[in-house]
Amino acid sequence: MDQLRLLAVDAEDLAIVSAHCQDAVVRVEELIYRPGERRFVVEMNRFVWEKLVPPKRFSLFSRPNYERRRAVLHFDRVTAASRFGFDRLAPDDVLVLLAVRFAEADAPSGTVELVFAGGSAIRLEVEVVEAQLADVGGAWATMARPNHRA
């Protein structure tokens, strides 16, 4: 079983989670705030960066074989959530998650920011960093690799 499961309890842990979530594809309806549970959930199709192996040699007949996996990232002890740059009433719109960051305010509380391509973001006010990332399904092949060249 090669499904990823990570727990983040501080900014350093969250940076590792962020690296594994980079370039995840998320539909707006998969961003779920549950204020009664003080939880924020992100369902995603994440790019499997940890299995990326550079090709040994290039051939016109070889095709790259990358992976994506269905995963869930959730944050606990969330006291408030706000969104910027996208319409929550457009549930089928697709966002690309670039990074997850933490800015400490009054330790150990602070703000978790989910940064999406195109300038969109979600800000979560949290009592402490308490996040989990888990793969919840099998992998599927994709020929497309995210490209960050300017």
C-alpha cells in the first residue's frame, strides 16, 4: 500500500504537506467549511510528486507516465474561513492549489493560507496548526506534468 498519510502540527510540517499538495486540482464545491465542527476540508486530485522519476533517456516512442491520486486535506480547530478571487456559487469551477502557508499570530494561533493559481486564496484562522493529508483512492495515470516555467 503506497497511499500517503501526513499529519501537520506546525509550520514545518505544513510545508511538507504543501509540497505534496502542489498542483492539486480542486473543484470549488470540494472546498468545505464546517463551522460547527471547526473543520475545513479540501477534496482534491493531487499530482504525485513523490513518485516522479526523470526519464533515463528520451525516445520519440516513450511517453511519460505521471500519477494523480484522490486525496483529502483537512484542518481542525478552524475559527473562521474566508475566500478571495473565486465564486463559491460556481461549484464546477476548477482551482489549482499552489501552496499552503502558515503565518503565526498570537502563538500558537495564526492564519493558514491556501494559495491557488490566478491569485485566488482561502484564509483560515486557526487556534493551532492541526492538518491531515490522506490519499483516499487509487492512482491513475496522466500524461500531463504541471509546468511552472515563467
